[in-house]
Amino acid sequence: MDGAALTASAQSGESGAFSGSMARPAVLVSACLLGEPCRYDGRACACEGIGALSAAVEIVAVCPEVAGGLPIPREPAELSRGRATTRSGVDVTEAYRRGAAEAVRLACERGCRFAVLKERSPSCGYGEVYDGTFAGILVEGDGIAAAQLAKAGIEVFGESRIDELITLVKR
Ligand code: SF4
């Protein structure tokens, strides 16, 4: 799937979670959690709770790194001092920022108040990310896209909190 598709696709879940004229809320979701093989290693990381979420909301898929112009597969990157750098030392911050801006644009255009983003990713991680040493060490911090989405007022959930979001939107 190309970058445009990764920022434009939306999936409708089954109807019935909401009745009458109540519109289902739109939720921005990391494309890799939906099964898109867009991770740096060319794989997906489909999330178990996505089916239940899809039944309750309108899914808006985005892969910020691909939307920012990076290929699949690509070298892994981590964050350090606000910059995204690959394992071999290439600074990819600008591509990450372009992708973050596209994610915010898409979320605003589709009226998303919530996002479910892949935990620990240098783009999508929220609350904790790897420390830039490529040694598997987690530190407090947000991925570049997650930070921009939160700044735009979108409430960000990691995939481990998907049930919490489902409960919230069904209220
Ligand atoms: S974590 Fe975010 S940037 Fe990384 S592959 Fe998934 S959607 Fe793309």
C-alpha cells in the first residue's frame, strides 16, 4: 500500500453500535495496528482489539513515517534530543515532521477527537519511547506524530488502552 492510501483509507465497522442519528466518532489509528505491513521491517503488528474498535467507531488509518516520504522497509530510527536518527546515523527528523503534520491534517479533516497509536514508536509512541541508543532502553517521551496530535487537542491512546477508548466512545 502506498503512502497516499495509508493516509486516506478508512474502514467502516459493523453498524449497530450506535442507534438512530448518533454518528460514530472517527478515530485515527496507526496503520500497522490495522495489519498494514508498513513498519520499518516491512511487517505489520495487528492489534487484537481493533475489531471491537472498528465496530464502534469510524477508523481513519495513517502511517506517519510513510506519509512523510519514508520507504518500506526502512532503517529503524530512534529519538534523541528531539531528533529522529537511524541506526547508521542518518537524520530523518524532517520526514518524521512531514508525516506528523499529515497525521494532524488528516485527523482534523476527519474530525477525530481520539487516536490509537502504536506504543514505543519514534513516530506514534505516546508516554514512552526508546532512548536513541538502539539498546532497547525506554525513556519518558512521545513520538513526533503523537506529540503533534496531542498538541492539536487529540486524545492519544496506546494500543494497550484500546478497551478504555471503546468504553469511552460507547458512553
Ligand atoms: S508505528 Fe506509526 S509510523 Fe511506525 S509503522 Fe506503525 S503507523 Fe507507521
